[in-house]
Amino acid sequence: MYLLRDLKGLIGPLLVPRQFPAMLRQSFGLMRTKKLRFRERRDESADIATFVFEPVRAIHWQAGQHLFYHLPHPDRDKNGAYRFFTISSAPGDGQVTVTTRLSKPGSSFKQALQKLSAGDIVRARGPLGIFTFDDPHKTAVFVAGGIGITPFRAILHDLDQRGLAIKVYLFYVNSSEDFPFRAELDSLEARHPDLRIRYVVSPTRVTTEDFQSLPDWERLEFYLSGSPGMVNHYHALLKNLGLPRRQRHRDILIGY
Ligand SMILES: Cc1cc2nc3c(=O)[nH]c(=O)nc-3n(C[C@H](O)[C@H](O)[C@H](O)COP(=O)(O)OP(=O)(O)OC[C@H]3O[C@@H](n4cnc5c(N)ncnc54)[C@H](O)[C@@H]3O)c2cc1C
């Protein structure tokens, strides 16, 4: 199951004193159940789909946050009926979307997700998480590994909808050329001159030199999102480069 190291990555940031207010807010978030009405499924790539929900009552969240879903279903496997999913939509969209990888055979949870019919109600707790982009005036580097694109997709759309200039270098690493959301990311890049996207197909990786070649790289804020292995790899790399902890932000998609 989940490694201690991964859990540390998830909970650790909240234990920093300046994050105590966020921790308090999140405790309340966990107590509150939200009802979401399933609307439709959209396929983003060969094995990635977005599930669109309408909140029964308005939900307020910050781009980059996630919800904790409960999807009771018969014949549950050992991983059960609860999952975290980043909200891949922006708050201004008015809908909550879950974008996820659908493997074969896949968990009983994801099979149940695929069996939802329009109008079905799903319950979730939250919003949770501090992987948010609080100072859009700073230039940032986003590194996404596969489905780790979800918080960045929400953040970039949010900035765009709020009419803010996007000052971001996005490195998007994926296992194939079939990058989910590529068309819309390209369209954002075309409209925002300071958004620069580099698509990287693994096993090629983003390197130390790639980071160091960015102008004023020591002053940039780095945001990493993806599987525990991917995030820990780039986090260690940035730590070894001497980048201060306050400029290293992690969103570990535990479960991959
Ligand atoms: C803060 C946070 C945010 C997250 N955000 C997202 C997000 O936006 N999108 C997202 O996709 N995930 C996200 N995750 C991860 C998510 O919670 C799940 O852990 C992840 O999607 C894996 O889902 P799953 O366990 O249902 O397995 P699956 O995705 O169904 O499967 C994973 C692998 O295990 C195998 N497998 C699973 N179950 C079985 C089984 N019963 N029998 C045989 N093989 C099996 C599959 O074949 C596959 O290889 C997030 C996690 C956290 C902590």
C-alpha cells in the first residue's frame, strides 16, 4: 500500500507552522460532505477520461485542490471505496471534473466510476490540499508526470479565466505522444507569451541542465505533480541543486 515516504510528502507540508490555517480549514473540509451529480464522461486520450460532475450546492475551492470521494459499490477490491482526485476543472467552470487513468483490469473503484449514469449522486469531502498557486505574479516551473497534469490544468485555466498573465514554464512528461489536454494547453500557450510548454516522452527525462537553463532559475518556484516515484525524483534533484525548500512544492498522487 502507500509508503510512509509518500504519506510524509502528503501531510508534511501541512505541518509547517505557516500552513496551520490551511490545516484548520482542511479539517473542516473533511467534515463537510458534498453531493455531486454525475453528468458525462469525456475521453482525453486512449486510457485517460474526464468525469464531469455538477455540485448539488455550490462548492468553493482553489485551483489545484482535491476532493476525497466515496463511491460505494459491490465486490470492492482491497483498495476499497475511497479515493483522492484533484479537481481538474477551474473554479470558474462551475463543474467539478475528475480526470483519471483507466487501466485494464483496473480497480473496482474505477470500474464503478465508469458505470455511473447521468444523474447519479456521488459524495465527496473537501476541498483539500495546499498545492495551489498563490502568487501568480511570480514565475513558476511546473513539472507534470502523466496524470499529474490535473492540478496544472486547473491552475492554468483559472489564471486564464481571471485574465492574469501566465508566467510558467511547463515540462509535461508522459509515457506516450498521446498527451491528455494537449490541444487546450497549446491554445493557452498561443494566447500567453510567457507560458512555455515542453512535451517530453519518457524514458527521456527533464534534466538538471534543463532547469538550470531557465533564466534566473534559482529564483523560480518549482511545482511537481505526478506519481510518488516521479515527484520524489525531481524533488531530490532540486534539493541537490540547493533550491530552498520554500521554492519546492509537491503534489504526490499516491496510488500510482
Ligand atoms: C492528493 C491526491 C490527488 C490525486 N489526484 C489524482 C488525479 O487527479 N487523477 C488520478 O487518476 N489519480 C489521482 N490520485 C491517485 C488516485 O487517488 C488513485 O490512487 C489512482 O488513480 C489509482 O487508482 P486505483 O487505485 O483505482 O487503481 P487503477 O488506476 O485502477 O489501477 C492502478 C494499477 O493497479 C492495477 N490494479 C488496480 N486494481 C486492480 C485489481 N483489483 N486487480 C488487478 N490489478 C489492479 C491496474 O491494472 C493498474 O496497473 C490522487 C491521489 C492523491 C493522494
